[in-house]
Amino acid sequence: MKRKSEDIASYFKKKISAGGEREPTVEQRHSDEEMEEEDEGEEQTEQHEHAGEGQLAESTEARQGSAAGVRSAPGTTDISQSRAEQPKQPHLQNFPRTHQGDRRRCFSKDWYSKHKWLEYSQSKDSAFCYACRHFSLPNSGDSAFTSEEGFKNWKKATFKDGGLLGHAKSEVHTNAMLAWAEYQKSTESTSSLSASLNAEYNKLVRENREYIKIVGETLLLTATQNIAQRAHKESEGENKGNFLSIMELMAKHNPMVKKKMAGQRNATYLGHETQNEILDCLAEMVRTSITTEVAQSEAFSILVDETKDMSKKEQMSFVIRYYYNGSVCESFLAFEAAQRLDAAALSQKIVQILQNHGLDYKNHLVGQAYDGASVMSGKNTGVQARIKSEAPLAFYVHCNAHCLNLVLVDSVKCIPEANCFFSLLQKLYVFVSGSYVHQRWLEIQREMFQGPPRELQRLIDTRWACRYNACKTVRDRLPAIMRLLKEISEEQNGDRATEARGLLAQIDLKFVALLVTFTSVLAEIKYLSDILQSPQLDLGTAVTLVDSLVDTLESYREGSLFNDIWDNTLTLTDQCNISVTHPPGRQVRPSSRLEGHYTFNPIVQRQVNTEKESFRTGSFIPVIDVLLSEVRRRFSKENCVIMKGIQAMNPSSPTFCEKDVVFPFASQYNCSTEDLQYEIPQLKRILERKRTSSQETPKSLMELTVFLEPYREVFHEMFKLCKIALALPVSTASCERSFSVLKLIKTALRSTMTDERLSNLGVLSVESRRAKAINLDEFVDLFAKKHSNRRIKLF
């Protein structure tokens, strides 16, 4: 086709250069005879550049297509204006009729199917040739089908030697049709090439995005499972680290991954800098989901605690507590390295974290919780005072509640008997932990008790639950301990036997009584301590639980429960063959008046009663009093408007919705008491109506908040107070849990990681539920936007 068009183009070039004039065509003669008013068509004057001699401009332009520029055709505007458009062929229901010859004639739409080059202008009621108007050679002569007025002699339109058929047979039209066909072929080839290039590019982008997803998923897996990503030297040796090893394993089963990893070294996206970028994107998406929920909640509290990591650097754990979608959330936000530990530096760091994450702390921060250190809890210059100056609504909660066992046990160490008791527990653990003694200890337990042997618990200052477990294990296995010490004391090994005799001498009636006492009391405290660690717990419920603990401790003091403890003590001493009396002292001479008479003196019973009363007044009552004093000091609610107000929001509380209690609480947080005047009676009526109709009503603060959420526009202030009450923290247990993750991430072999990487890994690990729900397509988009010059195309 190309050779044929070039031959035609060369022929017309020679004919034009010879200066010869063409004869009028058949349809031109007929048009001149029948329609004398028709004007001569304008000559097309567009000039074309020639690439070289022997190359025809029109053929070149036809092959180049629309990309090289499209020539506009003169004439009416309701037909095609350039070769980029298709022939305009309107299908009218009735075409205009004109009187020609002996009848009225009109254009026929059936002619379109026979002549695809035919165009019709409604404004001029004329026909035109699309091919000749756009693809004829310059100076090729005029035709009625290319003139300004067009062809409208409908009487001659179907003649064999004139009209449409005559024009179709003309040389000019034939050449124009060839040029049009060449142009269509060129255009289709260009479109096909463009489509092919677009398809290849889209395929490349899809592969790149899929590859980045796999890299991100692998890093997400290692982060949520607390697996180290990198090795010491990834470029040397067989061990290249967990991350690269997983990627190499995937490359064996995925040809696309293998292809990308074998590509350019600077485009594999497996280096440590790219890992940091990907981890930052993933952690940012998790933090964004948290801050979005906090913004919707409009009331949140902060929980902050510090600890030292493996590299001896102080790390602050930052947790946010808020109500969202029917539940209380305590979400971990970041680890932040603290350069200084004074109140000014710590408060500035906390404010900086809040600002970096776009949290409106000045209006929505309602609570703050730290440990009991003076630098944090100081009323005048502490962190809580400085934060309150920035956020006036931020109520401070003293949060050693989560380690209640530890706090209360430490408080009773001021009593000498209690201090000696816990020291003896630690000595027993150390003695039994020896290799020889430990083997004997296991054998004796198997002989005396059914089930697996138990291990004595070590007393650790940072693990508050271990004290109850230690007391319980010693109480349950005390007969085995006594047998072990007796057998070791009779052996020939001097040092070991001497130590066993010393421990055996210290296990007396008072030790057993303290053992039973602390086992019973710490069981009550541990129950409360475990509940206080729940993120779902609100401060009002915590106060109710503490009141229950206070009542229990007071019942121990009154004597009803002490008798049970003493009975259990005597039972245990009898099982272990422990004497309930002191060694005999100075003999008491009987009275001279009783000489010659038989006397009965219940000295043993009197000694037992003396030991019971002595233990009650000297050890038991002081321990209970110290515990009561410490609990009341840490959970005092008599003068606390906040805690009273929270209790008044609980439907199970006797003070539920009492205005005298709720209004001061509302005033603390700038809530409208005028609106509450109307909301509280209305709420009471609704709940009362539900009770009378035997419908379920809210029983707790959480249930009340969920009940009010659909009506938050009506009960706006009540719903706001409920959210604030739930957002107030009870403990910093969530911070303590994040420290466990910190120890798993920053180990001795990973102690050189940057603080930013540590924080990102911490977020992905602690908030693993959110991390696993990340939309990977959104992750790839974020990763691509983070850097405008990626080596691989992701869009």
C-alpha cells in the first residue's frame, strides 16, 4: 500500500511540475450547465514542507497523521473541519426539498451506505466529499463537492456519468481516497503503538505496586511478631537477616519478586533506609487511624510512663485513652526518648507529641495519668501542673493503682514483723534454687503431693503479682518445705546444714500466721489489682471496687475473719509439727498455801491464747491499719469532685443523676448546667418508662453511654459528661504493657536502632490489630508520595 501511494504521489508531482491543466470532470460540466449561480470553489492555500526532493508533501502528511498537524478545510461549519474528525452524515427524518426539473427533490440518507466519503450540510442543504476536502493535493482543481456551496443538484445525483458516481470515478477523488486510506492506516498504527506502550506501562506499574506491597507486608509481619529484620552484615555470609531471608524465600515461589530482586541494586527497595521509610509509612497509617478516632471522640486522656531500654536510654511510653464506637480504647502512640528528666523537659516533650499528631489538647484533653514520682505529680512545678496550665481541663489521676499489690506490700514493710516475713520468703527461694537442694525439693513434692511439683516464686519489685503467688505457694507446700529443711539440716555438709537449721528455726507460729494472713489479704487485693489493669475500666467503677476492698479489710479488723485466719494457722502448724508455744522460761513456784493439794494449771491453753492476742494486736491489726490507710490515701473520694461526679453518672450508684453531685462535675469541664437542668429529668423519665415496661436498662456507665449515643443531639451535655468520665484514666497499665514490647524489640543484639525506628516498630507491635488491617493500596500511595523521585514507577 505504501509503494502504491508513493507511485501515485510521484505521478501527480510530475504532472503538476509540467504545468499542464486538467480537463473539467464530468460532474463539473453538468454542474455548470444546470446551476449557473454556483460560485467557484476557493483554492486551498496551505503550504507543506518537503523533507527532500522526490517526497510528496501530502503523502508524507497522511503518513504522519494528526500528530504532525491537521489541515483545516474551508467552507461551512456543520461538516467536518479537519481530517481528525469523521464525515458528518446526519440522518434526518425529512430532508429539505427544492424544485428541480419537473418535481421537488431532496438529499437521500441511503447514499451514505454507498459512498462513505459523503457529507451533508444542513445549513446549506448541500453534499460534500470528505476525502477531497481533506486529502486532495494542492492545486488539484475544484469540484462541486469541495466548493463552498457544495453539490446540491439532486436531479443529477444518481447519474452514471455525473453526480455522485461521476465524482467517485474522477482521478482527483481516487487519489484522495488512497491518501485517506493511508492516513487511516497510519493513525491506527500510531494508536496501536500508543495503546501498546500504555499497556506495557500499566503492567509495569502493577508489578511495581505488587512488589512494594510484598515488601511492606514482610516488614509488617516482622514488626507485629517482634522479629528482628536485619543481620549484622547483610552483604556477607549466609545469614542475611530475617527480612532478606523471607524475601529470598518468596522469590523462589514468585517470579515477579525474583525479577525485581535481581534488577538494579538501587531499585530493589530492600535496603535499611527504604525499610525505615516503609515502617514509617505503616506506623503513620496506624497513628492516623488513632488520631482520627480521638478527634471524633472530642475527649481524651494521656497516659505517660518512663523506663530505660537496653541502651540505658530513658524512653517515654505515650498512650491515649478515649471513648469510641461503644468501647473505651487505650491506644499506644509512640516511644519518645527523654534527654532530660526534669518537669520542664518532660512536659515540653508531652506537648510536642500532642502537637505533632494534631491533637487539640487545649480543648479536649480531660485527664492525665503518671506514676507517683514527685517530678510528675508535683502540684506546683510537676509535669501535671505544667500540662494543666496548657490544658485547663486536664484532671490529674494518681495511677499507682495498677500495682496495688506492690504498693500496699511496700507500705507494710514499715512493720518489723512484716519486713522479716518477706525477707524469709526470699531466703527460702534462694536456698531451694540451689541445684542439689532443688532436686531434693522436686522429689519430696512428688512423694507428698499429687500433680506436678511447684516452684517457689522470687520476689521482684517490678512484678506486683508475684508476692501473692509466693505466699500461696509457700502456704500450700509448707509441709514439704519443713521436711526438706529437716533432711538437709541432718546431712554432713556443714554450710548447707547450718543454713537449713537457721531457716528452720525462723519458721515459727508468727511466720505461719503472717503467711496465712498475707495469703488471704493479698488474694483480695490481687483481684482488685487485676481489674484495675483493664483498659475498659472507668474511674467510677474503680472507686466502687476500692470501697468494696475497704469494707473487706475492715471486716478483717473487726475480728470475724481473724478467727478464721487463726484457725487456719493452727491447722497448718499442726500439719508441719510447729510448736504453738514459746520455749519454757523461768519456772513459776506454786503458792505455799497449795502444798498438799493436787492442782491443775492450763498453762498451755493460756499460752496459746496469749500468742493469739499478741499476734492480733502486735502484727495483724497494724498490717490491716496500714493497708487501709494506704488505700484511702490513694483513692480518697470524699473531697474529690471528679470522682463523685463520675459515680453519679453510674446508673447503679445511689447518687445517680443527683444534680448536687453532677453539676460540680459538669462545671469542672465547662458543661452547660442549664441544659443539664432539662436533660437529667428527661433521662430519668425515659429510664423509668423502660423499667415499667420490663425493658432492659443500662446498669453501668459504659452501658449508659452506649444508650445515649443515638440520642447525643438531644442529650448533648449528658453524653459529653459520659465520654469524659470514660476517658479519665484509672491506671498506667497500658504503658507497662508497652514496656514489655520495648524489651522484645530493643534487645542486646538490636540496641543500636534509631529512636524513630524503635517508635515505629513499637506502634506496629502494640497496635498489631490496627496494623494488620492496613489497606496496602493506600500504603503504596503514601509510600510513593513520600518521595517524588522513586526509582520505580508506582503511578
